[in-house]
Amino acid sequence: MGGGLWLIIDSDHSKPIYIQIAEWLETEVLKENHKEHEKIYSQYQLADMFNINPATAAKGLSILAEEGILYKKRGLGMFVSENAKEIILSKRKNQTLKRLVHDLVLEAERLHVEEDELIDMIVKENRNRKGRTS
Amino acid sequence: MMSLTEVKLPDIVRKQFFYKVKAYLSVFSSLLVVQVISLLLSTNGSRMMGTSHNGFSIDINYYTGDISIVLTLIWSFITAIIITTKAYRNDDFVFVSNRVSSHLSNIVFLFFTSVIGGVTAVLAGQSFKVVMHLFLKDGYVMGTAIPFHELILSLIVSVMYVFLLAALGYFVGMLVQLYRWFSVLLPTIVIGYMIIGARVGGEPILIVEIFKFYAQETVLLLFLIKIILTSCLLFFISSILTNKLEVRQ
Amino acid sequence: MSVIECKELSKAYGRKKALHQVSFTIKENTITGLIGRNGAGKTTLLKIIAGFIRETEGEINVFSRHPFNSLFVSANRIYIDDQMNFPNTLTLKDILQSAATFYGNWDQILAERLFDYFSFYPTWRYQQLSKGMKSTFNMIIGLSARCPLTIFDEPTTGMDASVRKDFYRALLKDYLDHPRTIILSSHLLNEIEDLLEDVLLLKDGEKCLYLSIDELKEYGVYLKGSVNCVRDIAGDKEIMYEKSLGNDHLLIGIKNTLTNLEIEQAVLMGVQISPISTDDLCTYLTNKTIGGIDDVFNRS
């Protein structure tokens, strides 16, 4: 395989490719590589970039369309919605972060780590990061 | 979607024919070999006569180019059988074909080979006589001059016979493709019949009658019609019988 | 529009059933992978679709016509396998020219560029080529013909890994530019899965699965952990694969029908859940036993 974009695909296959595509597009929007009301990559362009079937790419696009991050203009393709950035950030907070918290709590329960200890670990890690970055 | 193409049978037959001419080149090179062999065999002379009287003796050697046509007939028969074999039939289906177009292009191809075969056989025979004329030194050489229109006639007749043999070969070949045991049954019947015929009356009657049916026809048009009808019948039956044959298995 | 429709398609050779009551529909402009073991019936199915052989029972329509002996179907499809025997009296260049006369959508420039890229010489003859080179040449013809239905039956026989990658890439790129219906039969599902849209899995002449590639990737999961916990989570779900790891550990493969609750339970019990890769999944579904080849060596 060539380098570049192809390496972004999670090679241990635990996330479906269309979800990886959707997340990559979300990041593109957050980085403002595609601004509001601008045309986003078509399924064919994505297929070419990521070396996948265009139907899979289309699935990634339609997920974002369902969530309101993209909208479809008949015959012209998919465009970035008005509040795309806000929607993405909110989604990442509510879904992604929440899911990570859920997994964290579950794992802690499995290892019999008490709530206080868990919170301690989180606070410590947070402070560590703040310390390193300031 | 890529646009669907409508196709016409004559177009495909034409394209297949041109493909076959290029692909089956070995047929023509074998024809060349056949003609050369026939010429070499002819140098032996076909008949000899001798007589002596009062101290004189005469030896007469007959030379004829007939062997060319006989060998060409055999070549045509065998070539037609060869193109009915699996490998050659499958060749058609590499690109665009159905069984009808395959048969039609085979027929056109066999006609093409018959023309080439018949013409080269006659011309080889004639040129052989010319060559013999030049090479025979001792004695007298006598030959009959052939008027031009008879040459043309013999060309046409040769081509027709070669084509008839091709049709026969195609028919036989297709039968063998259909039923394997024909490859044993047919030669057995034919050779057996000839042996029995030879033993009983001196000639295998059926085969001689069939031969006379064509050979004794004096009207050119009727002769052409007989040959064409027989060939068409043979090809037609071959096509019908094998229309359900599977390919590329 | 559906390009291929099969209803209860069967093909028998004497008493042996090569295909048994196979039904499916393939839509236009899709890349479908045809997967199955040797002898599963893939080639038989493809040859019936291509019109070379005839079905014994059932219905088959390609472009709404019966493919056997149809000149129309023949002109709009191409079938590439490793038995393409081009005559030795033609050079490779001649063969390409001949192909061009038969196919209305033939792209000569694409053919020449691929020809040069893979280092062929125009004066070579087909029978001189190695197995891999033959497959590569066949592939060039298959792609350049741009037939509305393009069938590749194990087209990568003999190709080395880099040529295979080039083939998949070339196939995808040309498909993106000129969409058509492609069927790709292969043993190397792991290599081609990203290229596919749908997968048709055959087992012993019957249709085993017909799913989109995404559904196939999420079809099965492994459960790995201590024997009791694993069996607990699995419950009475059908097991498609089983392997014991050491004394008390077990790995099983099941269909992915776990509820969120069951997933949580699994994590709490220390059971690891991971997806089954598509090629492993197809192996398990077409295995004779759930232990697979290990059963040959487990003499207990």
C-alpha cells in the first residue's frame, strides 16, 4: 500500500471503515479544511483516497448526513452544514467521551477499583498533563 | 453503468472469421507442407507401361498432378475435424460469440480454406507438369495442353470437392464431440464396409455410388447445386446437433 | 436495475450437485466478491452467468436475458480466468487488437498504458509468458474491455503480491471512473475486502451468505476467557468455532447478536470480545467441524 492517507485506516480492524471515514471527515471539518456550505469530498474521491469501495465511503457520508453534519444538494453532492463544528464537538463530548467514561468505569469495576481511587487517578492524570503543557 | 451494446450476428461472424484466419495460421502452413509432399510423391510417376517388340522397347511413364488434389481433400477433411475439437471451439468463446456465430464463422473459414486449398492443388498439379517438362531429359515428353476455360472449371470443381470434404469432416468432428464413441464407430463402419465391399463385388458399392453422384455430373450448375446443398445439409445438421454443447468447462 | 437474477438455480453433473437452488440478485454498478472453498461451485456459477454452460434447473437472467447462447449477453460481458488460451500465432499486440474489435467500450489507451506498466513486449507470444504474466495480461484485457458485466474468476493466480496490489488498485480506479458490474471470485478475501461492496459466500453448491461487506465484517465475534465465563456469555447461541487455550481458557466464535447488557457482563467477567475477520469467518462458516483442522490432530 502507498503511504499517506491509506495509513489512517485503523489496521486492527476494530472500527468499521465507514465509521473511520466519518470520524476523519469530522476532524477535517473541525480543522476547518472544509468550511460551512463548502462541498465535502464525494464518495468517489474518498474511495480513491482511502482505496476502498465507494459504497463504503458513501455509508460514512450518510452517517454524517443523518447527524446533520452534512447536507445533500441534489445532483451536486454533500456539503458542510451551518453548525457542523458545534454538532461534531457536542457529539464527541456526549457520545465519544461518554463512551470512554462508561468503558473506564466498567473496567474499574472489573478490577475492583473504588470510586475514590478512580477519581484520584483521573485528577492526577489531568494535573500531570496541565503540568507538562504549561 | 457502461452502455450496453447491441450486436448483429453478421458483424460478429465477420469479426470471428478474421480472428480465425489469424489464429489458425497453422492450417495454411500444413497445407503448404501437404502440397510439397504431394509434389514430391508425384515425381515418382503414377503409372508405367512398357512393351517390347522386335528388339524395340518402349517405356511409358505417366506423370500427373492428381496426387495434389487427393492429399488436399484429405487435408481439408482433417482440418475440418480439428476445428471441431474442444480447444478450437473454446477459442471462439474467449471473446464474443454464441454457437450460431461460431458455426457460421467456421463455415466461412472452411470455405476460405477450401478456395485456397483447391486453387493451390490445381496450380500445384499444373506447375508440377511444367517442371517435369523441364526436367525430363531422355525420351519424348508429351503433354496435353489444357484450354484456359477448362483450367477455370477444374479450379471451381476442385474448390467444391475440397469444400464438400470439409463439410463432411466438420460433420464427423461434431458427431465425435457429441458422442465420444463415434470416433471408434465411424472408422470401423467405413473401413469395414470397404473391406467387405472389396471382397464381395470388387468395389464398395455405396461409396462408389455416392462418388458417381458428384463425379458423373456434366452440367456445371447442377454439380454446384449438388455440392452446395450437400454441404449446407451437413453443416446445418452439425449446428443443430451441437447447439447445446457446453464450452470452456 | 438488476443485472443478474438467479432463482433456485441448480446444476448437476450426473448425480453430483455442483449448484443447488441458489437464488440471489446482483444490482448494477457493484463490486461483488464470490467466496467459497475449492469445489463450492463458484466457477460453475460464473460460467452459467457467462453463458458457457447451461443450468439444470431454475432460472437465470443476465441483462434480462437467458445467457446461454445469447449473443447480446456475450457482447456485454467478459469472463477472465486462468484458462484463457490465446493462439500462439498472434503476438500480444495482435491479441489486444483482436479484443478491441469485439468490445464496443474497449479503451486502447488504457490497454497500452497497462501493457507498458507491466513491462510486456508487443512481440511476445502468450504461451511464452509465465503463469503470473498470463494472469496479468488477462487482467489488462478484462479491464480495458470495460464490459458492463466484468467477471474475474480467481484472476490473481501466479501474481506476486505487488502485482496483485496494482491489480486491485487499477480495478478500483477504473471502476470509479467507469462504473460497471464486477464479480470477483477469490481465495484472498482479506486482500480484496476493502474493494468489495457485497459478498456472496457459497458452501457445497449452496448459498451460505449474501451480505454487504460491512455486515460481513460485523457478523461474528470471538469470546476469549475462562471456560465457564465464556460458556456463560455464549449461552445457547450457535458456536461456529471453538478452540481451547491452555487448561482453563477457551476461545469461541459466535454470531454477533450480543446485547449491550451481555457485552457489559462479558467485560466484568473478564471475557474479551473481538471481531472475527471476514476470511476467518468464511472459513468457519464453511468448515465441517467447529474445531477445524485442529480436530485432525486432537486425538483425545
